[in-house]
Amino acid sequence: MGTTVLSLRIDHELLERLRHQAAKRGMSVQDYVVRTLIRDDFDQRFQAAVEETERFYGSPDPGDEDQDQVRPSAGIR
């Protein structure tokens, strides 16, 4: 996989917050930002997959007697 340069102009306060968060994890700011973007991308793709699954199988009815079943989107923000 190749790489591409992405240059950002960000507020000084935001950069300081990113530095602080990255330092807490022992990471560079670049690695922290990339990891955050990857995680957000995964969350969006996962949410889309859950929504597609619910469309395919149908959303459970609130009065459904089968309480052992968990909705695919349970716990997703």
C-alpha cells in the first residue's frame, strides 16, 4: 500500500490537545491522528453493516417475546 501526504492547518489549542492525547498513549501526533481516523472509518463502516443487516432481517419489535436476542446495533452510538 502506498502513502500520500496530507497537510493540515489546525488551531494551536487543538494541536496541543492532540499532542497531549498522543503522549498519553506513547504515540506521535501523526500516528494518533491516523489511528483515530482509521477507528472512525471502521465505526462508520460497521454501523452501515449493522443498518444493512437490520434492513435485511428487519428490526425487532419492542413487544417481541424473545428477549434472548440482541439487536445487531446494541451498544453502538
